[in-house]
Amino acid sequence: MSGKPYLASEDSALLRKALGMFSGECFLEIGAGNGGNLVEASKNFGTVMGTDLVRPSMTDWREGANFILADCASCVRPGSVDVVAFNPPYLPGEPGEDLAVEGGGGLEVPMKFLEEALRVIRKEGRVIFLLNDEAQLGGFEKICDGRGFAVRRLESKRVFFEELSVYEAFVPASKLGSSTVGGSADHSQAVTSATSLRRRAPASLS
Ligand SMILES: C[S@@+](CC[C@H](N)C(=O)[O-])C[C@H]1O[C@@H](n2cnc3c(N)ncnc32)[C@H](O)[C@@H]1O
């Protein structure tokens, strides 16, 4: 697959800001573009992987960040990742030459990213994803609900003509069972004993 890699933009920066709140063992970004988010994630995660259909042009990888030319998370074992992130091609329109922008008439591409993320995420993990305000969140919530995941908004930012939001999908503490410690009414604060996954204080972008 040819094409130019997506260069980090406002959406990348907003996703990266949200990712600064998390740390853990294993991180995956679906549609990693030129890999800037991977470099950032490698500060807080042990194993960092990114997939894309387009080869990145950036070469100064930090140790531990791996870029895989693959469709979504097709190369990743189910239930193996602590945090999966993506800012997909989210504009309605038939996927064409620009894989980074057109997400399909019914946003099939972002929905496929989400399905794949939910396939590879650990039950105690988090899926962090970005959409704009034109996307019908309900369709994404329905997919998450079908897998026992709830959705909440983490960050929002108005950029020119659109509002971008970053969402977190997680299994509520009440559904995690006895493996959860420190469960609270605020499910986003759930910390599990089986992994070092944890929320961090928000970090500002440099
Ligand atoms: C909006 S860009 C975001 C890139 C990167 N995450 C960033 O923040 O800079 C979406 C990315 O998804 C990639 N993509 C589209 N379809 C894909 C697929 N089926 N599997 C993997 N990546 C895909 C595109 O090539 C593009 O790099």
C-alpha cells in the first residue's frame, strides 16, 4: 500500500494529551500515521506497537516503539493489550485515496477500528479514541455496550469548524468482578491488581 503518512495534527495532539493520563505494560495505536503518538506512549508503557497501512517517514524511533504495516489490529492477539488508542479517518465519505481522512459513508472504518480495539483489549484495559461532533456517538456506544464496555468523554477541543472529543471505553468496576481493587463510583478510577495500568495526572503537551 502506497501513500504519504499522516502528519500529526490537532487531532493527534488532543489524543496525545489524553494518552498522557495512562501508563501500563502494553500499548497499541491503530492507524499510527507517522508514529508521533508511539514515541509519546513509549515514555509510559513497556511495549508499544502501532499499525498502519501506510509506511511512516519518521525514523527516529525510541527503543520499544514498534511500527507494523498491518490492517487495524489483525496481527495482535485477543485480550492482550492494556491501552488501545486511535484517531481514525472520521469524515463521512467513501474510503478513497486518502486513507487518513475518509471513514466510509456510515463511518465503517472508525467502527472497524473500534471492533478491533475491543477484540485485543484486556478486560481491565482502556480503549481511547477520538471522533468529531458529526459522528453519531450512539453507534460507537452500541458496539461498546455489546462487549460490556461503557463510554465516557475525556477531552474536547473546538478546532475551526468542528469539535473534537476523546472518549474512553472501559468495563465498569461493577462488571469486573473480584479482580478489581480500589473500585469506586467513578469507574474511570478503577485500578486492577493484574496490571500496572493506571491513570496519571494530565500532562501538558510540549
Ligand atoms: C487521522 S490519521 C491518524 C494518524 C496518527 N494516529 C496521528 O495521530 O498522527 C488515521 C490513520 O489511520 C490509517 N488507517 C486507515 N485505515 C487503516 C487500516 N485499515 N488499518 C490501519 N491503519 C489504517 C491511515 O493511514 C492514517 O494514518
